[in-house]
Amino acid sequence: MKIEYSNERQVSNMPFQTVAKAVDWIIHHEMDANRTDISRIEYALNLLGNPQENLPVIHFTGTNGKGSTTAFTRELLMSQGLKVASFTSPHIVKINERIQFDGQYIPDDALLKYTNLIYRVNQELEGKKLGSLRFFEIMTVMSALYFNEVQPDVCLIEVGIGGLLDNTNVYDGQIAVITNIGLDHTELLGNTRREIAYQKAGIIKQNAKVVTGRITDEGALEEIDKAVESHNATLYAYDTNYQASDISIDLDKLTHFTFKNTDLELDLMIQMLGHYQVDNASVAIQTALLWLDIAGIDIDFDRFKESLKNTFWAARLERLNDSPLVYIDGAHNVLGLESLKEALTDYFSDKEVSILYAGLTKKDQEAHLNLLATYPVKEVVLTEFDFIGEVLSIDDAHEVVEDQDTAVHFSDTDNWQVYLDEFLENKTEKDMLVITGSLYFVSQVRNYLK
């Protein structure tokens, strides 16, 4: 059975008449168990005529930095006149932001149309052994349908988890990007960096170009090299084929650096905070240069540099208040928390910093809390938030840190909104608050403040 879809915006006899009802179904419909392969989404896309095929794709994976690297790449390519689509996760403000075209969210009418179409696909799947589509499968299918309709010059596709078995691996990436390799989602990807690298290198396709970021683990590098060789791909590695140097921070907290590869040298700056964002920007620059070369486009370097400087990515050391300073940062794993610690040392050593933290039990919270105990801050405030998943309780968090011999004071609040309001009302310019942990928590805080 093939399920036909039309480019007409109006669809008769739709099960969902409003976007709100469509989004509610996407998020809350009854879903079958996770699968260990991508056969279900492949079957669903085949029913729809495989809209993901023959699209120009750059595929992004990595333990951290995927979102920022995708954002940098998007702005760089758009600055050269390309029509750029992107599929990213999670969303911070609304579900539409996961699927974008030229920096604009997928319109509500398109989201509604595709949800009604995917609902029909789901009905077909429910009667089969494969079972119904899960949330991320639905969004991936929707991205393919939308991108097939708008026909961008390039699609930037961000992996959900891993790579080899991730639903986005239905896309055929002409460039595969691996930002870094760290220990996260070990229950799914493996307990070593080598095992995780094997999964992430699974996005490398035949004859592709491969861009890797700052990866130093020998086992991880060996797995990536194997995948590159077996697919007759071409590797562009950080510190071998390109690099960033001469990193400095000015009084406006703009980060300056020099990018070099075998062909050129550029003096650049970014507004996103953290030396790790220089790594992400460098990966994006190398990726964009490769794509522009493939497309045969002469680069306007003034626009190229300006787009890099203006790139912004929500909830990644994002400033939400000036006096006192309030930042949010979705540092939801060890690598992210290490990067946040480095940024606090580099940029805010003159501030009295407090941390407001909430996390999920599926993450390695013992490692997270032990790392927070080494932060250059005066206090870590533990809290909880409303979420459908397993939220780390304040009591369990205290059990981890109660024996810590540290200068950092751990306290708690059972109402983060009240704590935040009081901080904004009572603190001075010397004080600073960073809200971090789960991206779901950080997005709730962002929506509350904005």
C-alpha cells in the first residue's frame, strides 16, 4: 500500500482540525516499545514514496555540540545565498522549531497537514508487527515530507542519539560530521568511547566527506578511520586538516580566534561563550567550506564572517537577564558540564556565581553532582521540575553529595520559580545565576522568564 500526499494545504476529512490537537497526538499518542533498528521508519517512509531520497544532506552527530555546530553551519551557508533546511532536537520553545527552512519554523498549516498524513501511516503500521511510530520517528518523517516539498539547496540533519541506529540515518548524507565522542547514552550506545564512536560513525555513507571535531581517544579514532576506509570516504580531521588557534576574549565577551586549513586562514569572532564553541564553530566552518566547494560557490568572506559572529543557539550559555546576570545552559552530560565549568572560569571569574540544577535519573547523576562539587561557584541549589520522565529527587541528590569534601555549598529549593524570582529581586550586579542540567528543565526556565 502506498499513501499519497498532496502539496495542497487543505486536506479534507482530517482527523485533526487544529495544530494543538495534532501536537497533542504527536506527543501523547500510544507508542510501541523502542526498536533496535530503523526498519519501522523505513517502512513508513516507503509507504509515502520515500520523500527523504535524493535530498542534499549534511548529517551531524556527536556527544555534544551538534546543535551549535548545526546552527553555525546554517548561518554560514545562508550567508552565501543558499536555501537551508534543518532538523534539530530537542525543541526549546515549540515543536515547530525542530524543522526549519531558511531559519523559519515549519508553518502550522504544514505541520497540521503532515500530522494528518502520518496519522494514516500510523494506522497502517498499528496492524503490523512493526508497531506504531514513536515521537522522534514522526518528527523525522515530517522533516522528510517538508524538505521534499520545499526543495532546499541543503538539509542539515541532526542525529537524535548515536547514528547507526538513529532514525535520521534514513537520510543519505553527502557530508558526515562527528563533533566529539564522550560517554553519554551508554545504555544504548556502549560503555566505551570506541563503542560509541562505532555507533556515531554509522552515519558515514559511501564516498562521503567526513568532518571530525576534537577527538583524542585512540579507540574512537580507530573506529572512525575504519568507517571512513570501508565507505571510500574522505576524512577532514581537527588538528590535522584544519584547526583553531590564537583564542582570546575581549571586554564585550566576544571570542576571537584564527581558523586555518590547507587552503586559507581567517581571523574570526563568535558571540557564543566558551572555548568549546570555538571548536564547534571550526567544525562548522570546515563543513561549510566543503559544501560551498561542492556547490561551486565563490565565497563572500565578509558575509561569511558576519554570519558566524551573529550565530545564536538557545539554551547554550544564553543570557536571560542582565542585572543580576542570569544564564541558562543545557549541560545535560559530563562533557557539557566540563565545558560549562571551563566557561565560568574563563568568562566570569569576577562574579559570585550560584548554580540552579535539576536533572534526570537516566543520566549519570553521581558523575554530574561530583563534577558540580568542583565548580568555581559559591553555591549549587538542587531542585526538581515537572516532567513525564524520571526527575532526580532532591533527597537522592543530597545523598550523593552529602559526603563531599568541597568548598561548594549544596542547598535546595522545592520551588524553582520562587527561588528565581527572589534571586532577580534581591541580588546585585556582582551576583550571577546559571540554570543548568536537563534541557527540558532549562527550556521550562526559559519559557518562564521570557
